Amino acid sequence: MIFLRRQVPLLITLITGLVFAGQYYVPHPASEQMLTSVTKWLQIIGGFALVLGVSSLFHVHAVKIRRKEAGWGYSFVLYVGMLGTIAIGLWSNGKEAVDGAMTAFGWIYNFMMVPLQSTMFAILAFFIASAAYRSFRARSREAAVLLIAAVIVMMGRVPLGEYLIPLSGDLSQWILNVLNASVRRAILIGVSLGTVALSIKIIFGMERSYLGGGKE
Amino acid sequence: MTFTERMLKIDRRIIFLVIGLCTLLPLLYPVGLPIKISQEVRGVYDHIESLPEGSTFLLSLDFDPASKPELHPQSISLLHHAFRKKLRVIALTLWVSGTGMADQVVTQVAREMGKENGKDYVFLGWSPGGTAVIINMGQDLYGAFPADYNGKPTKGLPVLQGVQSLRDVNYAVSLGAGRPGVEEWYVFGRDKYKFELGGGCTGVMAPGLYPLLRSGQINGLIGGLRGAAEYETLMDQKGKAIAGMDAQSATHLAIIVLVIMCNLFYFSSRSRARQQGQAGA
């Protein structure tokens, strides 16, 4: 059993990892055909992952409701919402509108999901303003630099700021294009090198945490 | 408790009220300050302008309703521009929760511009797999999307004539609110299949995409509501983004004033505490 649980996944990872790392550099039609087939598999697996995710969500909340854990009422609401949406979605054939007429699924989408998600995001503006007032203080030199940069960018990104301080637009562009881009690029290169190192470790079986820690 | 201490511990509901008023009042009484066009936004606009009639334009609407205020105006402007230039539009989304919204915006703008589904544009909908969908489209577009959002087979659609994969797309723009988004379209799409790519994103994401912009990996970037307003200005078409700029100006200014005030109170209370400490010693 250890062979099936450990060696086989490691072997699959090693072979597919090496083959597809090499595939990028081989433009032969056979190599391209292989990539086409595999990406189709990936799409199919992606669909199954969605089913797995939904069923796992159902399971977690079913346990919460059965045990009457704290906040089980929310789990119940989630159950009702999800089952209701799935049923109506299937009934509407997954379409929000048919020939310009809104379906029941479209009604849920347009009048529940869209305003709820938009509201959640819009609330952020209020909390950001409150958090900025409470914590954006020049306690050190570094904090002062951050504060000045933030004020310049905030001024330069809106017409009123550019109207009051005409230089703020160009200054904010310079901060974004030069300072921000160079630091971001350095971080990006670091992250990419880390990803390459981690990929090599996974391909050659040095990193095995993805196999899980079940009993052998 | 002194005045400065009281101000430092101000009730947050007052801040919420200030921000609420700064958003609401400019929407009710717009000022309409001039909007300066940045090079990033002009990059996308100029590239679409340079495309000859009948070119293939791919628009990936990779966002959900949470980012609607910023990315919806961007998609409207881009679709208007593409249809005005008589480009063949291929739209899709990599975000399942944005499918309905993407379908609505594409259908609405196409109807306004008198465009025909299947002939002038197609909405492919959503397909599972995220970045795998991009690679699959790069290999074989019909394999990734055998049918469009309405279930019509994609093979044989006049709008897709001569398009086998992403290699045949003249210009692609991803309007992304996260992952998968602009960066994934570059890494898994443009890098391998060599098509020209532009981007659009929310305001908070824009600084993170500047390295791609500066290195030419994307040829333009529409950042947030400001970017959308710039595009509307270029299109000479007043929309929701231009209308929202006054509100954004006011809230930015309010936050700057709040930050300056809090720092003044902070330094004032700190120097007072220092003076009291010296007097005590």
C-alpha cells in the first residue's frame, strides 16, 4: 500500500514535471498535441474539483447543524441559499436571461448576489478611512516616508488633487512607474526564483507535504 | 481627557458619516473636473485605434460583482470602442461568479451598437480550469469552448472565421479583479502564443501590474475607476466612471485631511506628554 500511496504519486509527479517543463521548449506537433490533451484533462479535473469543493462545503456545514455548534443558524441559511440556488439554477438551465427575459436564476443573481457582493466591497471604503485615521501616524522616519508617498499618490490619482496641486499627477506617476515598479519587480523575481526552487523540490520528491500525512 | 486625546479617539461613526457625505454629495451635485489622460490608458486606446476593421479582439471579463463599480465602466468603454472600430469581439470570463454580469454587459453594448451575435461578437461564457482554460484556448479555441454561452456550436461562427487559437487573436484585454486575471493572461497566454495584451484592473491591483507594463509585457493598463474615466474621456462618452470621479476626488481629499489631522493631534499629544514628563522630573 505504501507503494501506491507514496511511490506512485512521486513517480507521476517526477515524470509529468520533467515532461511538461521540457514541453515548453519543444514546438513539435506531437508535443503540442500532448499539451492540448493534458489541458483538456485539467479543465475536466477543474470541473470535478468544483463538485468536490461544493460537497465538502455541504459536509462541513451539515456537521455544524447536526451538532448545533455556535453559529449553526448561519450554516442553515447557507444550506437553504445553496440548495435553493442550485435548484433554481437547474430549472433555469443555468441561464440568467432567455431572449432578453430574466429567469428566476437571473433574479437571484441580479438582485441578491450583485448587490450583496457590491455592498461588502463598498463597506471597505468606510473602514479604510477609519483605519487610516487611527493608524496612519508618522511614528518613525519610515512611516513618515510611507505617509508622504501615500498622500502624493492619493492626490495624483484624482482630478481634484491634480487641480489643487498640479505637480501631484506627475509625481504620483513617477512613484508608481519608478519606485513601485522596481520594488515590485524585485519581489516578483524573488517569488519566481522561490517558485522554481519549490517546483524542483516537488518534482524530485524532496518536498512531499502535498501527499498528505495520513497513516501508512 | 484633553481635546487632542478626544480627537484621537473620535467616534468612528463620525468618520463614516464624513466619507458617506463625500461620496453622496458629489454624485448629486457633480463638478466635472478635467481628467488628465495617462500613458497607460492611452496605450490600450491607441492599440485598438490602430487595429484594422475585422481584426479579432478578445475581452476577458475576469471579475465578479464586488468589482463591478470599477471594472464594469471599463468593459463598457472597451466594448463600445471595439464595436465602433468594427472589430470582431470574442468575450469570455474566467470567473464563474461574473458570468451573468459579463453576458449582460456584452449583450447590452452589442444591442446599443446594433451588432449581431455570432457575426460581430460572441460570448463564450465560463469554463472550469482557470489558467488551464487560457492554455487550452492557446492550443485549440474550439476544444476549450465547443459551444458559446447560449449553447450554439462555436465551430462555423462567422465571428470566429480564421481563428483557431489565441495565436490568431490580434489583441486581447483582460479586465481582472484578482487571480486568474491580467498576470495569468500574460504568463499562460501572451508569453507562449504571442498576441498583443492589454490589461484593466481595480485600483488596488494597479501598482502590482506596473512591472508588466514597464517591461512591455502588457502594452497598456486601465487602473480602477480613474482609468475607466480616462477611457471614457478618450472615447468622448460620459459614463459612470466620469460621474464617479468627483466622489472619488472628495473621498480621497477627506481621507488626506483625516490623516493630516490625526498626525497633528498625535504630535500635539506627544509633545504635551513630553513636557509633562520634564515638569514631573
